[in-house]
Amino acid sequence: MVVFVGAGPGAEDLITVRGQKLLRKADIIIYAGSLVNPELLEVKKEGCEVHNSAYMTLEEVLEVIRKGEKEGKQIVRLHTGDPCLYGAIREQMDALEAEGIQYEVCPGVSSFCGAAAALRAEYTLPDISQSVVITRMAGRTPVPERESIRSFASHQATMVIFLSTGMLEELRRELMAGGYSAKTPAAIVYKATWPEEKVLHCTVETLAQTAAKEEITKTALIIVGNILEGEYQRSLLYHPEFTTEFRKGRKEITQDE
């Protein structure tokens, strides 16, 4: 059996209980060494075979899996955050299916959740934003034109931008071309939940200068939106006058009140 496991955002104790149990049982671990905290591997059992996929091609990863499967070994493919986001797991799963190799996926805590915790922020504030756009700038991996930063910015929803720290001046131009003002609140969260975490508050206009001052060029998330500061509507969920399935409010109110 092969299990794709989400390693969490960085801190060794933010992997799921299930994920850690799988690591303890694994005969082979293939981990994304460029982003996964190596301290997570300290729970591995004696004799566990470890491979760093940062130095491997897809074909080499599959060969390790193929060999381990033939030997009846338990294999963990350890990806950063949650493997469903920028994890390149679909191509691995398709290859395993084509060869009849069974696999499962164990979800993890994404770094965009770790960034929110570091910021002490809520991405979905009433009357400010009820949607979160998770995206990236186009680089060596292209982005469809319909999913451009400029296009998403026009919605004024909360944006969490991955893999774009080295293109902040271009990102600024695209955000402003899409409708964000220069003074829109923004933040740069470097290595969220890691010991070396940095949280930098800025604006859309000052993204590049802020990162340059702290010498941050990679491994950071960019958060943009008015959820980072300012006024917002109180949630109705715990409003004393709002009736829910579980309690009776003092009077019936609607979302429009």
C-alpha cells in the first residue's frame, strides 16, 4: 500500500495523528525535502528507507514505489502541507492506477491555514469577504488566462498567493490592475509555523519593498484583502437575537438586518 500523506505547514507537531502513525509504520518514506520539515522523520522506525524527492524525477519516485510494492512494503509519500495543493500528486496517482498499485491519501494542514494562524486572521469575515482565492503567479508552470491574478483581483475576495515571492513587483501590478487599491492591506508570511517564521504586514503597494528589506525571496505566502484590518459585521451565528437549529433567539432576525 502507498499512502500520500500531508506533512502539515512546517511545525513537526502539526502533522495529523493519522499521518504520524503512518510515518511510524512506514518501511519506505519518500519526502519532499525542499519543503517538508526533516524533524518529522524522527519518528520513523529503525531500518526505514528514506528518499528525498527534491533530488528525484517522477520516474525515479515511481521506481522506488514500484520496487517497494513488489517487496510488500508500506510506503509513505510525504508531501508538504496538504498534498492536494501544488503537490503534483495527480500524475503519481494516475501512474499507480495504471500499474494496479493501491494507494490512499491522508490529508494535512495546508500552509495557508498556518499563515492565517500566524496572522491571527479570519479569511471569511461577514460583509468583507466570504470567499478565499488560492492561486499563484504564472512562472515556469503557466496559469490559465482565465485564472490570472488580475482576473481574481476583480472579485475583491481574500487572496492567498503561493509560489510568487520572487515576483512581487509584477504581482503588485497585477493586483492593482485587477482592482485592488495601492493601500489594500497585505501580508507576507515566511515559513508559517516553522521556528524561523516571519509575519510582515504591508500593503499591496509595498509588497516588494517589504520582502526585500527582510531578504525574503521564497517559501512565503502572500495574503491580500481587507480581512487583515478594519471594521466588519458581527457574525449572526452567535448573535443573541438569531435563532438556530440549536437555540432560540430573543427575536427572529434575517441576514439582511
